[in-house]
Amino acid sequence: MIKRLCIIGLGSIGGSLARALRSAGACGEVVGVDRDPEQLHRAVELGVIDRQDTDAAKAVAGADMVVVAVPVGAMTAVFRAIAPAVSAGAVVTDVGSTKASVVMAANEAWRNIPENFVPGHPIAGTEKSGIEAANGELFQGRRVILTPLAQTRRTAVERVREMWVAAGAEVTEMEVVHHDEVLAATSHLPHLLAFNLVDTLANAEEQEEIFQYAAGGFRDFTRIASSDPVMWRDICLANRGPILDALAKFSTNLAELAKAIGQGDEEYILTVLRRAKAARDRFCG
Amino acid sequence: MIKRLCIIGLGSIGGSLARALRSAGACGEVVGVDRDPEQLHRAVELGVIDRQDTDAAKAVAGADMVVVAVPVGAMTAVFRAIAPAVSAGAVVTDVGSTKASVVMAANEAWRNIPENFVPGHPIAGTEKSGIEAANGELFQGRRVILTPLAQTRRTAVERVREMWVAAGAEVTEMEVVHHDEVLAATSHLPHLLAFNLVDTLANAEEQEEIFQYAAGGFRDFTRIASSDPVMWRDICLANRGPILDALAKFSTNLAELAKAIGQGDEEYILTVLRRAKAARDRFCG
């Protein structure tokens, strides 16, 4: 049971977590922080939080659980603001999509990363942004990856785990670097491909017509291109190495496939498509 | 009203069209042809067709509407088989995803492409294959593009249009070459990107783990990679030029984006992501 929960950043993830924990009866008071006063106001109005503050340092005072749910590019600034103010014994966690960069940010803010800081990442993206998209069911059956460090206290990890389990998620642990590689492949790369496809088509002369004839497959394929650009710019910068590796592998294979199409190499093409279908049916079936 | 409809190829498109026209009362007898006797048997069993035949030439005799719904790579063989047997006055149309190649196939089979041949393309893909996926609602509100040639009779075009309207679709016309360019961009390219992404991940050492952490966005993004590999190999070969053009544009832009990520060019990245989100929200909103 969390007595006072402080959520910094009331986007769809922060807001959804507040909703989920409240409806599970897993927390007492919820204090919300956001730099946008309108979002804060709406969050109180919608009953997502009990109390609002635009000052993160003030808001964390007295909280026993602090969740930082801002874009990864804003982590350092938030950690710096709250570092002197977090109560002794309070657990701090985050929801950033990249973990090495968040650990670096924590190191920069605290110098010695506190034993009660637990890096975390709920894999529950949505292309919707803002407090209006807060959904108490968002984490039901979803995975949350925690990436504790050498100094992280087990009791802190357990408290964060309990919080996510109360929100309906399944919690696993992974090493920071490994997390960033896996997510580059399964999340960051697809997002960049979708953004790049839509942008390529949007730059075509006949863009109106092109989008007019786009069918259901295209809608599904490009849904993630409606995600928040600032959040994804931050992710690109924060997880640069693993993303560039994943992009390079993808591009090498795509060039091979293009070559095979150009040469009319039926066997090569069919082998790739069959292998892909088999893998997708097996894993996502 | 179609008196006798002959559908050659009882995959999800052919089967869905039969179902849609029957439930709209827009056709009398439905004769189905497929090279797979089991599919044919199931089609009769499920009530999708009235009568089956494995011999296309026999099946088209007496039909006033013939719909060829086989993968584009099989069009020439089917056209050759039915060319001597189609009744005078019968209208022949197809559902191929690429139109220049289908016109070439018709030219090869008939020498002079008949005035009653109307190339067509329902944009209603599904990643599901076979007669079991036949769904009478598949074409509701979907677009069908007809690409009549210089010699195509207007009365033939109108009969095909009426058929698709009865099936629930919205029918437009386009030139063959333009159709192939538009579809390369909105359909063929996304399919190849999805196939290539899944295949790239499936070849990674940690593939089990990678797919395990793939979230909802990944599922949506890769749904089209579960499409029929033979059909898509055929499309790659049949629409080679426009597909390679679309792939080249995409790859050039992706390389630029990768470069910007490598250089930490925040502005370039944000511009691309913002432009993409704006285009997707506007067109697919």
C-alpha cells in the first residue's frame, strides 16, 4: 500500500497509472505534477489526482512513492529538481522507454544513484497523448520491465513491483543494456519505420490521393506514427546506439530484398516472406 | 443482376465476393473454381458456392460474369484456360493487386484483349487466407478501383461496377500505371517493410525474447506480415518497377533519418516525426 503517491508528468502513462492504482485501492493520496497547468487542472477535474502542484520539489515532500513519467529527455531536469526534496525511505521509479539514458540522468542529478531508485518501463505504449487518454485498464496483462542496478535495494524493487502488479501488469527484470537492445528492435525501430513511411508518402506530389486509397492494413501499420513526436525524438537521442544497430540490420536486409525483387529472384523473395509469416504467426498468432 | 457468376480462385477475396453477392440477392447460380479440391469442397459445404469445378474452361461456359481471383502470378494460365470458353457477351474481370501485369497477362492469353475484360482491384486486403476467411461484409465501405483500357466497353465497366456496389463497395476508376504507383506506395511498400522487419527480428539470436516483449504497437505494425507469401511474392514480381521506386524513396529518407539520429540532430528528427504525425492524423484521423 502506497500512502502518498507522487506522479510527475500527467501524460497517458502517468495518468493511467494513477487511475489504475486508485481503482485498485492500492494508494492513498495522489499528488500530480505537470509543467502544463491545464493538464493539471483537467487531472483534478477528472479525478485522476487529488492534489496538484507545478513545483516537483514541493510535491515529492512526504510521498513514499515517486513515479517520474516525463519524456526521457526531461528526466535529468526532473531528477535534479526532486533530488534534494525526496523523503528518506521514499522509493523513486520512472517509466522511460530507454533505460541507460535514465540511469545516466539519475547519476547526473544525484551523483551517487540512490539505493531506492528503481528504473522501470511499462510496455504499454499508446499513440494517444495527454491526461484525457488516461485509462485505468491500460496496464492489464501488459509487461513492465524493471532494470535494477547493483546498488538498488531489493525492498525498493519489491515495492515498485507491487505497485505495477496492483495496476494489473506482469513484472520482469532485465539488465539495462539488454533492455535497450530489445526495445530498440521491437518498439523503437517499428516506430521510426512508421514515421518514415508516412513522411515519405506525405512528401509525394499525389499525397491526397495516396492516402485516400490506403486501406486497413495501412492504418494499422501506421497507427504508431500518430505517437507524440517530442517523446519519440527524445527516445531516438536517448537510445541512439541500439537504434542505429537495429536500423542498420533492417536496412541491410531491405536492400537485399530490393535486389532480389529487381533481379526477379522468386526463391529469395518467397523464402523471406515465408520466414516472416511463420515467425509472426508463431509469436503474435 | 448476374445470372450465373463464375469465380475462379476461392481465396478470401473470391469467397467473400460470392458471399456478399448472394446475401445481396445480386446473383443467381455461383460456380466456383479452385485448383485445390478441398477448398472447393469446403466452399460448397459452407454454402459459398452452388457448384464446383476444377476445370476453369468448363466452369465459365454459360456464365455471364467471370471473376478471376487468383494470385497475380497465376493470371496468365487462368486467362489462357478460359479464353476459348468464355461466352460471347460475358464480362470478365479480375481482383489482382497489380494492374499492368494483369493487362499483360490478358494480352498474352487473348492477343487482342476483349472489349468485355475489365481489370479491377478491390482494396480490401486481409492477412487471412483461404475460403474459411470468406466474409460477406469484407467489401462494405471499401474502395474498388477499375482500370478500363481504351478498348473496354462502357457497358462492361458498368456491369462490374454494379457488381461491386451490390457487394457494398465504392467504385472508382484510374489509369493502369497510376494505380500501380499508388498501390506500390500505400500497400506493397508497407507489406514489404512489415515482412522485412519480422524476418530481421526472427533472425536475431534472442528472437524468443524479442517477440516476447513486443507490445500492441508491434502487433498492429506487423499484422500484414501474416499475409500469404505466395500472393505477395507474385505482387513483388508483378509490380517490380513502382515497388523499387517506392522502396528507394523510403530507404533514402530512412538513411537521412539514421544520419540525423547518429549526429544528434534534434531539429531534423523532430521535423520528420511531427510532419508524419500531422499527415497520419489528418488522413487516417
